Amino acid sequence: MLTLVVVDAELELVPPEMLDDYSIRIQAKKRKKPAKRMILDSNFMHGAIERAFPGESTRRGRPDIIFHLLQVALESILSKRGQLTVIIHTRNDIIISVNPRTRLPKSYNRFVGLMEDLFEKGIISGQDEVLLKTEAGDWKHAISLGSGQRILLSPRGVNAGIREIFRSGPGEDRTVVIGGFSQGDFLSDVYSLGSGISIFPEELTIWSVAMEAICQYERDFNIL
């Protein structure tokens, strides 16, 4: 079993500091939804983010990152074989557990709506099983939901080829930790796990990193 833990994902509802911003009110009116129940999305709220949190508008409000990551991960052979678990930890210490049988919307706008429902209800079910659920917890709790050797992937880590990341450790269970943001570094103290491993000399998108880890796990443990 491979557990993929995304730490410090930039996935959150519109913060209280932004609720009275005029552009947020316009978005809320257009969507016929209270602003406090909307997902923060820099595609439409970049200026409002910058007004409330100067210097953070290029990082915060990136649900698109998790959208792309989950499309890649849940459509993998590993996931379809029931051997992949995805755990998402957000900057506000909300943990989202993703059932590998979840079939997410292919439309980004529908995905955002689904995340808004999840944050409001705390659980999304279908066909008598839980598909998505939230709970309060920090990054340490998020990675504790995985099993086996813990592997931190980070551009700051020790350079190593992708073939090396699963070579050591007893059994087949692994927990891979990656960041859930487009730039900058972890907000959480993940480097207490160690310096981490860098699998490529250039920075990669997190869904590319996830794909490489999943595919290497499939090869190393003969999942294909």
C-alpha cells in the first residue's frame, strides 16, 4: 500500500478577513452562495487575496493544484487496484481522506463545488460508502494515517533518482509526503522527518511528483 500525504495544501474557504471585500461579494452574488462557504480561488480572487494578505496572492487559493493531483492519482493503475490512499492536509489543519474509489468531476468548476460541499458537510458519500471526509488534525496526524517507511520529497532534499526512493525499508507499505503549494516551502515542520529527497534538479508540479512516485511504486512492487 502506498499512502500519498499532501501537506500544507492551499485549499481553504474564503478567510474571515476577506468576506467584506467588494470583489468577493460580487463573486458570492454571482454564484448565489454565502462568501464564507466559497473556496478561496486565486483565479478569481487574486486581488482580494493581495489586499487582505499582501505578498501571499501567488500562493494562497490554489484548489486547482489539488484538482490536477487527484485526477492523476485516482486514475492511476495503483489506485484502481486499491493500493493507493491519498491524504490531504491543508494550511488550516483540516485533513481530507480520499477513498480510492472516488470518481471526481472532470470539470474544475464542479470540483470546486464538491470541495465546498465537503467543507460544509464534512463528508461526501456515494453508493453506501464514504468517498471523502474531513477531520481536524495537523500534518503529523495526517502522516500517521499512512503506514510503512515515511519518505519526504522536496526540492530542498538530497538529490537521488526516482528509482532509489522505495529501495529500502521492510515490506511494501510506504508513506510519501509532498507539498501542496505552487511556490515557497512547507509551512509545517516536515523537515523534522529529515532533509528529504529531491528526484529532479528542477522544481516539478506536485501532480508530476505524485505521478512519478506512483509509477515507481508500481514498478518496484510489480503492480502492473
